[in-house]
Amino acid sequence: MRFYHIAFVAVLVASGSSVSVAQDASTKEAVEVRSSLSKDGKSTPCLSACSINFQQALGADFGYLIPLGSQIHASAADPDPVTLAVAANSLAAAESATGKTAKVTSDQVMAEAVELAKLRRDLKELKAIAQLVSDSKTQSELNQLVELAEDSATESEEASREHYGWLHVDNHTPHDLRIRVDGRTVGHIRSGRSSRFRVHAHAYHNHYDAYCMDDGELIAHADARGHNHDLNWHIDE
């Protein structure tokens, strides 16, 4: 696992092309947001599903198992939590019928789907996955998020967004990276390059991930709170 230091600097666009450090609305003092990658950096087993022959691993010749690995991989790489949840239930049916599991299990796929849905906070996705999960506790958590999402939908566009503006990324790693904000891919950035991405993020706090485009490994992640219009993310070795 590769671990990299992350620094976030919140900046607020003042006027025209000028940029200043973000200020708190009440104190007017400069605010700087910084965080570091924890030593228990996560990874997702779903990205390795494309290498699994589920028919062989489960001992079942169900036709739908043939493309299932590729579907799981694609839905994890380009986040689609509802498709992941449907795939999890399809895999669970085969596991139940054969009494076997593969290297990637239905529980792992469903956990990834639920995590993505919680990050994305899309009302329709939350409602759909709440119908697909079998765990009552998880279903209750999703239904609570549905209520929050419905409440936020009544707020003004600006008021309901925590990070509404630009994410500036400096990639100082040797890897080409896929950048996600709250479970949504906002773009890609080459090794040694700088770029900026338009962000409309609605969560109460925002989560940022950088994945290696070659192998899908998580390279860096961080969290930022507060209503920000511009954030600088320096990803270093």
C-alpha cells in the first residue's frame, strides 16, 4: 500500500481572477484546512472482481455469472452504487445455491454499494439501495439519509452545498490519478501535473479520494468541512 501526505488549503475567490485565503464569516480570520492520509488506507475488493471466474469459483453454470465480474469492476471504477447492489444480490443468490463463495463476496460488494450511496447522498440511489439491502440496521440508516436528502432538496442550490466551486489538485506522485469527491468521479490528472475540477458537493462534510488509474489502488484520501468555494489539494509522496 502506498501512502501520501495530503494538504488541503481552503481558499475563497474574492473578485475577478484574484484569490485570497478563505475567511470565516464571523471572525474574518484566515482558515486553513489540512489533513494526512491515515495509515490504514482503504482499498476496494470490487476492483479485482474482473479477474474472477465466478462460474468456476462457485461451481455453478449460471449464465449471468459470466459478465458479473466485469460489471462489478466497472461499477466500482466508475461509481454506480445501484448496479453494485443489484450485482451483490445476484451473487448472493449463487452463493446460497452452491454454498460457496469466491474471492470477492456478495457481502463485500453490497458494503461497497452502501458506502458509495452514503457518500453520494443521491435521493433516488438511496431509496433504491434501501430496497435492495437485507440488513435492517443498514436499511434504517439509508432511510434516515433519504429523509435528510429530501430536506436538503428544499434548500437553495447554494445553501445545500458544502463544497461549491473548484478543487485544485497538484499531483506530485508518480501515478496518474482518478479524483473522486463524495463518491463521484470529477476527473483525472496525470503524474506531475496540476489541474482543477468543478465541484458541486452536497454533503455535510466532503470526502476526497485519489485512485491510481493503472491498478485502481487508493493513493490518497482526506476530508474537509465547512462551506468552501475553492480547495487546493497537494498530493505528495
